[in-house]
Amino acid sequence: MNSVLLSGDDAPELKELGRYLGKRGYEVFLCSTKELLEIASRVRPDAIIYDGKLEEKLDLSAGPGDRERIPVIVIVDEDALHLVSQSRDIDDFVLKPLRPEELEPRVRMLLWRTSRWEGENVIKVGKWL
């Protein structure tokens, strides 16, 4: 089961989104934007969905390196789109008003793109999987 951490300051909206994702098989954690890095480092979700204020120097990195970094989707207003391209910590975004029907496939695709293909059933040839 994949897990997602929903972080934002609009608790009712996050709870509704959490219920939606939970019904689709995700393990969901909720936290405020102030608690994001602490909770992310504790629960190590597969993805973070951030619905908070984007700032010039936003740091959503919850891991020390690329392999440990948790992928992030932000929910953003159209007037803050220019900040999305300035952050290396953002993997995808969804414009407000949010439609859960749009967000869930984006989460699924992000998890697929960032999955770590390792284990006894994977054959590696050189640098390629």
C-alpha cells in the first residue's frame, strides 16, 4: 500500500482529500505545513501533497539525497505558478480549485515514475533495468 502525506493549513479540505485517497487504497497521513518536515521524516511516506504557501526559498526536501528524497506534488494558485519552476523540490503541481479526480492519477503516475525498482525479481544489465 502506498502512503501519502497531506500537508496544508485548510484542515477540512485536507480531510476530504484524505478520505478520497484512502478510499482508493492509499495510506494517508495529515499534518500542518509547520509539521511537514518532522512528520515526513518520521513516517517516510511515498509522496507528499503540499497545499501551503509557496515562498521564494521553499524547502520541501525530506531526505538527504535524491534516492531518499520524497516526491512532492503541490496544490497551487495560478498566481504562484512562477514559484513552482523555481523549486527543485517540486515534482508536479495541480492548480486550484482542486479536483481529487485529477490529483489521484497524478499521484499514481508520480509514484510509478519515482519507484525504486530493486529486489530479487529485477534483472539489471549495466546501467539499465
